[in-house]
Amino acid sequence: MAVGSERRVYVAIALLSASLLAFEVLLTRVCALRLHFHFGFLVISNGLLGMGASGSLLAITERRWRRAPGTWIHRASAGYVVALAVSWLLLLSLPVPDRLTFAELRGARELLVFNLAAALPFFFGGAAVGLILSHHARNVDRVYGWDLLGAGLGCLIVPASLGQVGAGGAFAALLLLAILGWAATTPPPARKMAAGVAGALGLLHLAAMPSLDGRFPVPGKGYLDLTDEVRAVYGDRLGYRRWSTNSRIDVLKLEPAERFMFCRGPKLLALPLPEQRLILQDGSAGTIVSNHSGDPRGPRILRDSLYSLGISIASPSPEVLVIGMGGGDDVWATKLGGAKSVRAVELNAGVVAVHRELVPHYSRGLLEDPSIEIVVDEGRSAVMRDPRRYDLIQMTGIDTWTALSSGAYVLAENYLYTVEAFGDLYDHLRPGGILQSSRMAATMETLRLISNLDAALSARGATLTGSMAALGNRRILTTALVKKGAFTEAEVTALLGFAERGGYEPIIVPGREPVTLPEKYLARADKAAFVAEFPRDISATTDDRPYFFSFTRWSAPAASTLYIDEAMSVSQGNPAFLLGQLGLSTVLAACFILAPLALRRRADEDAVDEGNAAHRVRLLVYFACLGMGFIAIEVALLQKLTLVLGQPLHSLVVTLLSLLIFSGLGSMASKRWLRRPRDRWWLPVGIAFYAIALATMGRRLVEPLVGFGFAMRAAGAVALVAPLGLLLGAPFAVGIRSVEAAAPRLVPWAWAVNASTTVVGSILTVVVSMNFGFSVVMVGAAGLYLLGFALLPTARLTG
């Protein structure tokens, strides 16, 4: 801004950054509803490249905007407001193919248009932020600090507002922030008018916010594949729609011909089911709630369904823990089986609200039973904090197929199916207790389950031999039981009788000669050789590498193209897709980075000498290291603290908010800390030391916090994040000050490098974490900061 106080600059960039980050988080929710997993990830990452493209444009047009920077900033801010409105309308109205595959790409044109619509706000918003940073580069420590502070507050907007006013209301809130940011950039002659316009629009937004989502809801996918053979088509039949911080809950009443129960055996298929509602979570994860309170037909089927397998051989009057209440069938089965008490943990408060508010007559038998406790919490975190021991712990088909509330739309990591998770669950069993896990019936899923269980029990001096059993259900589900102790002959006989009554296939029978592949795996002495020989990846997954649903080997990326169109319920994180997206993002980022240099060289009258060229390369590496390093640490921190904080919303609010806030404070203090060039080195050394410490000792640092209440756990997490955040905020300001002092015209180019490589870094983080784990991601990020500072030029450049 040509004229105006520093305070207006800080307010403007904070508001614009808050709006941008809020839009990024909201876009993850829209993509989760409208697109299938891989394509949603593609839209998010490519959309963020719009910020890199805007930085490239600023570098190319630097001479023009330098003549009237205030006008350009104001116009870019106005463009951002308009782009938000246009983008939202397009994202809600553009047609998206129901069936979009990599093999055919029939809807490639529609997907491209959808992608461009998502990228529009990032381009104009990135241009506004980049212009403010470039024009005020001499004061970058404070300007960038307010940028980070605004982003930190922006990450709260969507989670805080979704449950109250839905996606439409959340969009209105972030659009209002953008309008206020635009008003703050207005040149002096028009400020009163801009303030009046912003005030009027603000009142309009506040009035429309509560009803906007109801009038213009985000369309869903229109169908859900419950199995390979069963598809629920709902179109516009949804009669209930409600947002929570985790997802949007849609409820559909199923007609008699559509009714379904996952754990029925073939001999139960002819029995009629009670009235049902299908609960959809972001249109991709479904659970069914049945009227078991008012219709005896449901309990009759439940008693012989796989939901009741564990309770059928458990000790008398067992105490039960159900992880993932969902529609309630697990809870009903254990109640009908004679459980003394049931503790049911459900991640999504919206699912519990369906039981309590929409169909209380369906769930009356659960809601009014004093022996049943329903808890809204993340399952793994709840187990880690629970001092009790149980006779039966069971979970059925728990998946995280949708974006986290943090907006970290990478892959669906799952911390309930890791080696450490199964160890925690096993430790919470009483002697003779049973752990029941029902998963999709794919053989590779069962084998990976065995890999994880075997590693968990081996670490405790126990074995699966004689203590594991499994029954299958028409290639739909496999239910595995692990007993804390060996199964008795009577229990094995009871399990085979259960299989006969329901028509289930015995997959693992204790004491039987190996017949099935899972039995042969269990009997194999050299299990590592079995894992290496199996065509899919069934190696054990850990908390550090929690990708249970990734079954495609990275050792042969070309072969992974054979599986690229596998359903999300079968496998996730295909190497061919991720490497292709990494390649595409890298090429686009390289274009945004190199184009300004090529055009500048052609336009400049004075030739660029070799010394300047070398310094530009070093600057390129420095800002690229910052972009990739920061996002890598951010994602790894979210992963490290999720188990401590529990709910994804808590992980977002505490981890991301504290990281961005303290990074902003670190940027503001950087000029005072780093008065001399030689003072810089303690900065990357400190970042590297802290990141490596978290990578190597992260579990030991956070485990002591698990047993405390949320306030203490949050305070402990903030204490862990704050020092690293303070350090991470300074490097960008240090680099921009160096460029501003030597070659001011390169400042927007540095912004383009940082923005573009952040997107590349987010995808690279996924690739590295899937292969080596998040601890290696942290160590790699430490190396990036050390490399960047080693190459940061100190000699003067010419523009």
C-alpha cells in the first residue's frame, strides 16, 4: 500500500491469510463430498499451486506493479473476493462424473474445470499476500508474522463453524474476512466508501449465514457402494443433513428391497430386516442404523451375525468395549449376548446425534440402558486413557476415508490398525479376554491384520498360534478373534457351530491343519519370507507409518498401475498415482519458478553475470528448502500429536494453531534475534536438533501426557510445539531480508518458489512417510533447513 499505517498492513494480510487457510480447509470438505478420494487429493494439491502461479506472475510483472503497489494490492484483494464467490458457485454447480477412473478418464474435462475453479481463489489471494510481502519486504519480519498469525486463526474458522452453520455458513464467514481484508487495502480517498460497503456486506453475511447451507447445500456423490455387489443409490432422497466438525452426516430411509446388514451369513439372507436408515459420512463412509427396539426380526438376525461371534464364546456377563459405535449393531449384539456393561466409543458426534435425535425409537434399548455408556472420542486415544480391562473388545469396519478436520488431505491414515494399537488393545484385555476385529474380506487385509497382530504379540512374548480364529462372510467381511490365551477345544467347537448356523466360511481354525492362505501364513516359521513373496504389500504398519490400507508395493511403481483403479475400500495410496501427482506438481512448480527468470533474462538490458546466476540458484534452493521443510514438519507434528489430543479437531486446533501462532511470533522477533549474519546458524541447528529429538523420542515425550484431562494434554502439546514454532517462523523473514537488501526485484520470485515447493513438499511428505515413516520425514525436514542455510548467499546481487 502506497500510503497507510503499518497497522492497516498487518490487519490486511492477517485477514486475507485467515480467509485463504479457511478456504483451503473448507475445500477439503467439498472435495470429500463431491469427489472420490484420489481425485479430491489431486484437486487440493493442484489448487494450491495457484499461489505459486501468482508469485510467478508478480515476478514477471514486478516493474509494472512497483509503480503503483497500493493499487495492485487493492485490485488483487478485490479479485480474491470475486474469485471466492465465483469459485464457490462453480464448486457447488459444476457436474462431476459419477464414475471417474484413471483407466478411462472419461470425465477429464469436467475434472479439469473443477480443478481450475478450486485454484482461482488461491491465485488471487496468493497474489494479494505476495504483493503485500514484496512491497513491505523491509519490514518482512512483522508482515510475515501477521501473515502466520492470521493463518493460525483461520484454521479455526471451518471446524468452529461447520457444526453450527454448515459449509455455506463457513464459506460466508471466510468470505467476510476476505471482504474486510479488501477494505483494509483500500487507498485513503476511498476508505470511507470501502468501510461502508464492507459493513453492509458484513450485515448481509451475518443475516444469511444460518440459512445459506440449507438453501445451497454441497451436492454429494449420489451413491455409495456398500460392497462390490450392493450399491445404495440415494440421489436427492436424503431427508436429514447435518454438519459436524468431522464430516457431513446425511441420512436416507432405506426401502425394504434396499435394506442390508454387513455381518449376515448366507443362511440369514432370506430373513427380513427391520426398518433402517443409512447414515452417510461425507458420502463415502456409510453405516446403517436399524429399528432393533421395535422389531424383533433384527435381534433374531443379530444373534447369529458376525457381530455376535466374540460374545458367543466370551466369559459369562462380560464387560465390553466397542470401538466405533456407528449404527449400533455391535452394541446391540453384545447387549443381546448378555454383556454386563458396554462402553461404546464413537468418533463422530453427528452419528450419535442421529441415534438420540432422529431415530431415538430405533435405539431406545441402547439409550435407556444404564449399563451402556456412549462416549464421543477417538477410539485409539480413548483406549490409551482408559485404565479399565475388558473381557471383549470389538470393532467393525472402522475407516477414515475422508479428509481430517485439519485439512491435511493426504492419505487416510488409521491409528486403530497399527502394531502399537493392537498392542494397546491386547493389554486392555483380561486374561482369557477376546479382541474381535471385522474387516473387508480381501485376503491381503486379513494377512496384514495377522502381520500387525503377530508383531504386537511377539513384542509381549505371546503368540497367535492357537489364539487366533476367523470366519468369513461371502467375500464381504472377515471377522478375526484373538484370545489372551489359547482357545479351548470347546470354544473351537462352538465357533464351528456358529459358522454352520450362519453359513460362514472358516478362515482360521485353531488346531486345524493349514488350509487357507491366512492359516498357512500363521503356520509359516519365516513370516518375513512369506511377506516378501506375497504379491501385495502386507508388511506390518506402525504408528510412525500408519498406512494399513496401502497394499501396493513401492518397489515396483510401474506395476502399481495395474491397481490404480481399485476401490478406495480395497486399497489406498497407489504409488503410480502419488508419483504421477508428484511429477505433475514438480513440473508445474518448475514452470512457475523458472519462467520469471527466463523472461527477466530476455527483458533485461544488462546481461546477468555468472555470479548472479549462481546466487539465484542458491536462493532457489534456500526458499525451496523452506517450503518443503515447513510443510513436512507441520504434517509430521499433526501425526505425532493426534494420539495424545484425540479428536481430529483437537489435533487441528492445538497443533496447527500453536505452530502457526508461535511461528508468527518467531518471525516478528527474528530481526531482534539475528542482528548479524553469523547469528543465523543457531537457527537451522536449533530446528534440526528439535526436529530430530521429536523424531527419535516423540512417543516417549507424548506418552506421559495421555493419562491427563484434555486441558493438560493440550497444554503439554503446546509446550512441545511452541519452541519449534518460534524457530520455524524466522527463516523466511531472514531470506526475504537478504533478498531485499541485495536484489529487491527478486522478492516476489522468492515468494513463488516458497509457495510452489510447499505443494511439492506436501506430496513428497506422503511418499516418504509411506515408505520410511514420519520420523524420517522429520529428520529429512531438519536436513532441508541445514542445506538451505548452508546455501543462503551473503554476497550482494543485482536485480
